[in-house]
Amino acid sequence: MAKMTISKERKRAQWAWYLYDFGNSAYAAVVLLAVYAAYFKQSVVGTAEGSALWGLSLTISMLVVAIISPILGAMADYSGRKKTFLLIMTSIAVIFTGLLFFVEKGDIVLGMVLFIIAEIGYRAGQTFYNGLLTDVANEDEIAKVSGNGWAIGSAGGIICLVIVLVMIQLNPGNTIIVRFSLVVTAIYYIIFALPAFFWIKEEKQQQDKGDKSYFRVAVDRIKNTLKSVKSFKEFIKFMIALLIYNDGIIAALDFAAIIGAVLYGVTSTELIIFVIIVQVMNAIGAYVYGLRSEKGGIKKPLVESLVLMIISVVGMMFMPTKLGFFIVGALAGYAMAGVQMLSRTMVSVFAPEGKSAEFYGFFSLAGRTSSIIGPGVMGLAATGISAWVMSSLVKANVTTTGNANALLISEQIGHRFALISLVFFLLVGLMPLLWVNEEEGRRAAKAASAKK
């Protein structure tokens, strides 16, 4: 009877963990992919400069998260309060996502500030959400639970997108409805996040910190982890690979809506349909890669998913039609699920017992550091190349400065060539990943846990 009760509680905790992903995936789907990114660039800013400003917003938010994640991760581990930190960051993300409703045409600074704060809450919260994986799953089921979470999360994004699509279809051309969809997203986010705070029980309890503050304890623990880095060589090698290839992944995710609108003239309705297709493929990819990693390890399917991602970005560079954009986007959605889900799972098997949040803090540090670079490079490249092409055309007396068609063509050329930066990050990041020894990383984590 006791075993049955424990099993029931674990299953309920796992479902709470899944439902959190179900809720926060709505943020990624609506704010980052389908609605706000394109709305900010096309309506709030209205010029090619919007791509650079969008990239700058992402860079600022990622920089903040990169700085705070390792410290907060260690504090959460030591205090046994990962859920408390998760609640704080979730509240920030939800509140400021809802406040995006007030961003209208020309409100560039307001649109950037509100989004930056919402993004900090969303991204920083993932550190603690990921850290709870070891509290809801045993080692032998971590890959499966992680894959299920990703698949169910994708489904959550799809359902929220369908709700938003119906709202926009019933009110075509109404920007108030477009903005109100952000309020709906915030409500959706918090509703499905709530079970995690009631049903998940953290295994590790608060430790005695003596006279030290939690901040001091966090700093000391990070120093100790850095000193013992030689014991986790495979983890460090993996972090180096992640640091590079994640640039391409995050930039592709954050600029998908803008690329669709600029290169292919995708409307807001078509963009939502596109993201739904991507999310469906993302869910399928998460399920398939979850099964594969459970049976045959994590590294091999991770490498394969990165190769597929490279193929999809190259395809997008040369794809001339809107239909082709949808097809390549579907492939990218499938591959991206593998890259992101498997990367998250790899950390859980490399982390010693009791240091999950701290290791996820470093995972977040590497991910956010790369996220600072990727979107920034993509945004600057797209805007810079666009400006250079337009300037060259004007100097050659081919067109005039205010010619709308010339501006559009220049912007399209800039964004298409900017995709080369994504290929570079993905390809270069793949190289160190090939040298990661998964089995050795697992052994190092077990050895460190046994010494406690």
C-alpha cells in the first residue's frame, strides 16, 4: 500500500511538471513565435530596424538571466526552495506578458521593456523547472519524463495558438484582439503552472547555512563546483558545445515569425497556422527522441537532431515559396525538439545528486550566454545587410531612398543572408559535441554522488 501511494504521488508530481510546460509553452508559442515578435517588428516599429531592436531586447534579457541563473540555482539547491524561486519567476513572466497588451504602434521603448522583463521571468524560471526534473523522476525514467514534458508542452502551445487563431479570425485586422491574445496567454500560462506548486514535492530539504547568507552560500558552492570541474569533464565539454550551437537554435526560434513575415509575406493568421504546424512536429519530435534516448542513450539522437536542424536552415535560405517555408519550418520544429529536449536531459544525467539546480544553473548560464550572441548577431546582420543593400542601390542610381519595393527587397536580402550565421553556429557547435563521452559523464556523476 505504501509503495502504491508513493507511485501515485510521483505520477501526480510528474503530471504537474508536464502541465507547467503545457502552460509556459503558450508564452513561447504566442509571444516569441506567432504573435508578439511579428507585431513588434511590423507594427510597433514598422521598419527594418525592428529586427535589430528585437534582437537587442533578447540580448538584454538573456544577459540578465545569464548573470543571475547560476547564483539563484545554487541558492535554490541549498535552501530546498526551487519551487519558491519558480513561483517568483513565473509570476514575473505572467504579469508582464499580460502588460504587453498596452503596447501600441510607436511604443518602442515600452514594448521592449515589458518584453525584456517577461522574458527574464520566463527564461530564469526554466532553471528551477528543469531542476525539479530529478524530484519527479528516477534516473531510469528521466529521459522518458523529459520527453513527455516536451511533447505535452508542445500540445499546450498548440491549444493556446488555436484559441488565439479563432480570436483573430473572428476579428480580422483588429490590433486590439492581437494585443488581447497576450492577456489570454498570460492567464493560460498561470492556470496550468499552478499544479506544480501544489503537487511537486522537493526531495532535498533546507540545509544549515550557519551564519552565512544564502547569497554567500551560493557563491561558495559555485566556487567549489568550479574547483572540482576536473571531475565533470564531459559536462564541461557538453557545455562548450551547447554554448555554440544554442546560438543558432535560439536565434531561429526568436526570428521565425520575422523571417516568415519579411521573406514570404506570411500574414498573422498564416503565421499562427505555421507555428501550430511547427508545434505539432515539435511534439512528435519530443516523443520520438524521448523514446530513442531512453533505449539507446542521449548523444546519438542529439547529434542527428542538430544535423536535421542545419539542413532545415540551409533549406530556408534557398526556399523561394511560402509552401516551402511551411515544409522547412515543420522539419525545423521536429529537429528543434530533439536538440532542446535532449540537451536538457543530458544535464540531468551529468549532474551529481543534490546539485541538479546548480548544474542547471550552469546549463542556463551557457544557454543564456549563447542566447545573448545568437539573436544579437542575427538581428544586426539582417538590419546591417539590408541597410548596405539599400545604400548600394541608391548610390548606383537604381532606386531612391524612399522606394517601398526597394526597401522590401533589401530587407529580404538582408534576412536571407543573415541565416548564414545560424548555420555557422549549428555546425561549429556540432564539432565539440562529437567528442562528448556520455557514459563517462554518467560515471563521474555517480562517483560524485557516492562520495556524499
